Amino acid sequence: MIAEPILDDVVKALAGADLGEEISARLRKEWPDIHFTYCQDDDIAAATPVRECETFNLYLVAGGEGCISFTRDTDRATGIVVAEIEAWED
């Protein structure tokens, strides 16, 4: 389970942060019971974020029954994906 206030705290922790592969390790130090993954937002095709921000989105994942899947159910969630939104130049 990942409570809504934790999601809000993660958003605050990421605000203004330099995102990249190392962000997962930094977040795990703060929340050791949660598995964090970093990727680009355009790598995620079939999920809806639980938090949308200017430079990143947060997605929840649930593990169980042998598979990992995206979820919006905070009671089933075991991990958070930090998905960076790439700024495209025109």
C-alpha cells in the first residue's frame, strides 16, 4: 500500500530535482519500503498517471500473482515509477 500523502511527499521531493537514473536510489533512501523506478514518460503507453507534474508523472505498480502491472489502486501498489517528461524543442 502506498498512501496518498506519500505520493504528495514524493512529488514535493522531486520538485525542481534533476531527474535521471540516480533519482530512484535517492527516493529509496527516504522511503525504503517502496520500490522506485525511473524512465521516460513516453516509454509508458498503457497506463494513467496518479500524479501529473510539469516535468514528470508518477505511476503506481502492483506486484502479485507473478506479474507486475500498473495500477491506480493505492491499496495494491508496491512501487512508484517516476516518468520524466522530455521537453521537446520546436
